[in-house]
Amino acid sequence: MKRITSRNNPETIFIASLQTKKGREGSGLFLAEGEKLFREAASKRNGSSIDRICLMESAADRYLPLVSDLLGEEFIFSDKTVVLSDPAFEKITSEKSPQGVISVLKSIDFSEKYIKIDKKGFGVFDRSRILALFDVRDPGNLGAIIRSAVAFNVTDVVLSSDCVEFTNPRVVRAAMGGIFSVRFHIVNDFGSFVTAARNAGRRVFAAELREGAKPIDVIGLTRDDIIVIGNEGQGIPFEISALCDESLFIPISSASESLNAAVAASLFLWEQSKAGI
């Protein structure tokens, strides 16, 4: 295994850079902190997505047997297992009280990127349960939405390119391991996705309170339908909702203006699950 004692070691600096969007985009790597996420990465991906494991020196004795059990002894005796002194580990963590284990993961194993999607390209979604998100910016919201998506058997999450990254540490934390159970599709031309989905025979509904929108419970949602959840403050722009089959809303008390995006997504998925999850 590799041992690092300095906060200024080049590898320490590199791993710390993965806390930033620039660092993640430049390397194709991201961080998942804590034992639960390490176990998820090791079991659901058979360790194939793990670039390296970082252990805090004071916690190494606790985690080395776990690393050996889940990834094999040869993983420990390679430079993929990195033990950092406690001060060096503090530089790479975003947690106030870190558990002492951080997985460095390959983002390409979780996602695909598209400029646009045509009808032929939509074949990648055949038989998939899909949730689509447009310009969702809050990391906590995206993480909570991913967690709910997994609960309702969504297999594919489509993100417009201006959504917060699913690799953001706050998203990874809030998703509670959900990122390991879905595949992400990041689309620059979100309208092309909506059009391709409809051309492939899927109904697409914009979740919004707009003139002509219908209550969520009257449309008869099926598992093949796709719900589009929009930006927390601005919702879904007209040019996107105009491409959808219809707009749907969740009836709520007049005492409240709207629902949180993650709560709304969960309710739409629950309604859709009535057709079978």
C-alpha cells in the first residue's frame, strides 16, 4: 500500500482537488466518503469503479480487513490503497468528523454524455424506468431525488447539462448510495431527449402548474411514462414543456405556494408506482 504523511504531497493535493467541479471534470474521478458508500461501491460495482481507496491512518486498522474482504488482499498490497496521516486526510475530506475511508470512483462508469438524442439513440433506454431532471441546481435536492428514484425502481436518470453534477460530494452524500443503483445520462440538448422519447412511443409529462395542466391523479400514469422535474425556482421553460405530452401538477393547499423539487419528484414517482414498480 501507499503511505502519505504530508498535506502538500502531490497525491494529497490531487485527491483534495476532487472536491471541486474543475478537479472532477478534469480527472473523470469523484469522491464517495464513508464506510456505507465504500461498501456500496465495492459490492454493487464489484470494485470495478474504484480507482483507489484512501484511509485515515488512525482508522486504517479498522478498515484494512474490510478492504481485503471486499476487494481482495492484492488490492491492499498495491498503490490503489492509500493510507494518509490524519492531517493529510483532513485535507481531502469534506466531513467535520470523517469516518476515515474515502472511495475515489470513476465517473464514466456511472454516466454517459450526449449532445443530443435522436430516435435511434433512444434505444439505450428501451424498457428503462426513466426520470428526467431539467436544471435542478441544489445538491441536496438532486441527492434526495436520486434516493427516491431508487426506491421506486427508476433505472435511468436523465439530467440536462446545467443540472448540478451527480458527482458533487453533497449529492453523493444525500443520495445515500443511490448513485450506485441508477445510470445517469447527461444531455446538452434536453429538447432532443423529450422528442426522441415521444417518437419512441413514451409519454413525457412536465411537472408544473401551468395553464391547462392536469392533476397528477387523473392521467393514469404508467411505468413507461417519463416525468420531467424542473428548476427549483424557475420550473420548466415553455420551450421544453411545449415538447411534452401534457403538464401535470400536484394539488396542494392554497396556504402553500409550491413543493420542494425533491418532494414533488417523490410524489410523482409514488403516483406512477401505482401502475406497478
